[in-house]
Amino acid sequence: MQSYSQTDRPALLIGDDLALDFLNTRYGTGSAHRECLVDDASVVAWLKQAAVLTDDFRGAPPGLLSLALVLRESARALIQAAKAKEHADTRTINHVLEMGRDLHELAWRGSSKTYHLQSRRRDNGAASLLYPVAQAIVDLLVSTSLDLVKQCEAHDCTLMFHDHTKSHRRRWCSMALCGNRMKVAAFRERKKLRE
């Protein structure tokens, strides 16, 4: 089992999908793997970084880290299973969807003198804060071609991404992190073979 060091470095938002960015909160290459979710406050910080929470949100509910880690591993298992056309346990994600779902209410909009459906977060509990992430995981599983959900081709990288390129031939989590590094390594190998 690979060990992950804890870090206060910000997560890498390169997955082009909230669900994949959430999976990528544990990342790294080689022996330098990083864990971005180390306490309740770090989960809140990531939710802010991912624009799930506003910057003015304060506090962190107890149990947020624990639920976030379980949800992340559940999401990883669900995505891997779906890519393999297999079933995985849905209890964790269904729990977050049920306990954290937004409240909807009919409200009057005075400026336009019309009614509208207003949504708001149920509360500031762990499931409510993670609900948008759970919804993104569901959207990924039911509305996305999982052939376009890829892992970086660098042999020592764990990052995943949603390939939105026109040709669907994206290979790297990012050119800056792995693409250039792998291309330079391949160039050096070719040069060594010619010598």
C-alpha cells in the first residue's frame, strides 16, 4: 500500500470536472504523493478552492474530513467499476445525496413580481457541504462517456481528468506537470539509443 504524506499545498484543479478534482485531492508522482484533505478545515479550503463554497464561509462541521475521505474512496470505486462495466457499493454517495440535498421552496421575487423556485443548502453539516461533490460524481457516472475519463499516462502519476479535447487524445494530467516531463524523458531515451 502506498503511503501519502500530508500537505498544506493546494489541490490541483486539472480534472476538468468537480468529481475528478475531488478524486485528485490525493495525488503525486513517485514517492512524492500528497494528501490535501488532512482535517475538517482543509476540506473547507478545498471546497472554496473548487468554488463549491464562497470565500466568506466560516467554520467546519465535525466529521467533514471523515465523510469526505469515505466519499472520495467510494467515488473512486464507483468510477473504476463503471469503467469496467461492474457494480460498486452506492451507500455512501446515496447517504450524502439524501442527507445533504438542497431544500427547495417557492418564493416571491418582488422585482419581477413572479414566483420562482429557490434552492438553498439544508444546513452547514458535512453532508450538506459535500452534496455538490456527490452530485458531480452522479453527473459524471450517468451523463459522461466514461471513455473520456482518463488517468494521466505518466507512469508515476495518479491524477485523473475528463478529456474535453476535440480529438479526445489528451494523454497527460497537464503539460506542465507530466506532459513536458514525459516528452523530455522520451527524447532523452531516443537520443541515447541513437548514440
